[in-house]
Amino acid sequence: MFPNMRGASAPRLLLLLLTPLLLCATDPREADKDTSAIVQASYIYNIAKLVEWKDPALKSGNFKIGVIGNTNLYQELIKKYATKSIGKQPIEVLKLPRSADVETCHILFIGQADLNLMPALYKHLKGRSTLLITEYQGALEDGSTVNFVRVANTLKYEISLVNAGHHKLEVGTTLVNLAHHVAK
């Protein structure tokens, strides 16, 4: 037994032994194994190619994809898509703070872990040309444009054409046809 551990309870000892394992769980290499992040990143890139932003201010400069939370998705977007472009605009992937006061982005992803930010984000983004992507039940009714859903253990997306219109976004026919659900 360790000299300073006399009288230490079993839970404390267990916690001490498990701490290195818990710290390893946040290893950036875990992103390689996060299939949801890989599929979501692919969807986001392909969605970006199939949407037109009507706001003239967003037709030049970098094409900004913002991510709140979801470090694995952010890392996957950086790894596979940060060197690509949408049209003539190079992609810039931004890891944004957990705040409703976000900078202007073409696409903003907010994960399910940050649901508490949603009411303020919807208010902040109202009328802006930002394609909001979420991943929770009922998101389209709340104002999201694209929402990731699980159907028979497969990640798919649903889309709201009304919400796209509110954000001055024109959604391509291919994107609509491939959606699991379309809210009109």
C-alpha cells in the first residue's frame, strides 16, 4: 500500500487509478474513430456546395464554417476540408466559444451538448445569412435550417426550406432530394 494512502477509501483509490484513463478519453486521436464526426463533416462540406448564399457580403473572402462544441467534428473539418474551397472561396474552419454572440459564418454547427445556447443563437442569427446546422429532435420547428437525425442507426439530415428562405439561402434540388425529411 502507498504510504500516504493509509485510511484512503476504496473509491478514492479507484479514482486515482482511473484518472489517466479518463484523461486519455479526450485524446485528439479519438476523432479518427468518431464516425459521427466523420459523416457530419462530409455532410457539411457537401451541403455547402449545394446551397447559394444570397447575401453579397458572403460571396467573397473565406467561406467560414463555425463549430460550437463538438471538438471531434471541428478536427475532422480541419483535417479533411480546410484546404478545400466552396466555389472560389477557401474554407476557413472556426472553433467558436460557447456563446450566442458568434461572428458571421456561412455555416454554424451547434451540437446537442449546447442546447442551452439555442434560444439566444436563434435570436442572434435571425435574418442573417447563416446556415444553422443542429442535431436535436424538433430543431427545424425551432428555426434550424439543417438538422442531423439518426434513422435506423444511420446518420441522415432533414432540411427546412422555410428557414432557409428566412436566412436568404437558396437550397439546391439535389440537397432537397437527398434529405430524409423536407419541411416546406
